[in-house]
Amino acid sequence: MLNAIKGNLRESRREWMLWMFKKAGSRRSNVTEYQFWQQHNHPIEIWSLKVFEQELMYTQKNPVKAGFVMEPWKWKYSSARNYCDDYDGVLKIDVNL
């Protein structure tokens, strides 16, 4: 993934992303250079439709909270795009379940 970012000269945020990954990596003793993925996880049991919807909204809002976009559906890789008429998602999902 990092090679794809480094090699994409058309990516306007390339230098900023690499700087952020390097900064995150410098905080961890077990990372040699770049920190791309988070080190922790917090599993949530999806036991009801309500919990599913809460977790879906939480994940869809992450790019907004990070300041990458103003609306969840404007993030290219967000499933929120599948729920909008004006946007196509990268991965097709059935939202009518």
C-alpha cells in the first residue's frame, strides 16, 4: 500500500500521508518506519440490527472525524456511498436487506 502511495505522483496528499504514517510509526518501538494500520482493535458483537446500524454509522463517520471529507458519502471507499443515489461505491453491496 505504501508503495502505491509513494508511486502515485497524481495523489495531491501523498507527502502529507507519508508524513502522517511516519509520524505514527515514530511513536511505536515495534515499527521500523511507517505505521499504516492501527495497533489495536476492539471487537464488537453485532447481535441486533440496532447495533449493526450504530457500528455502520460509526465506521462511516471515521473519515469525517479525521477531517478527510465533510460528509461520509464523499469518502471514496465508504459504504455510505452505496446508500446515496448520486454516488457509486467501490464495492457493490445490497443495502436493501
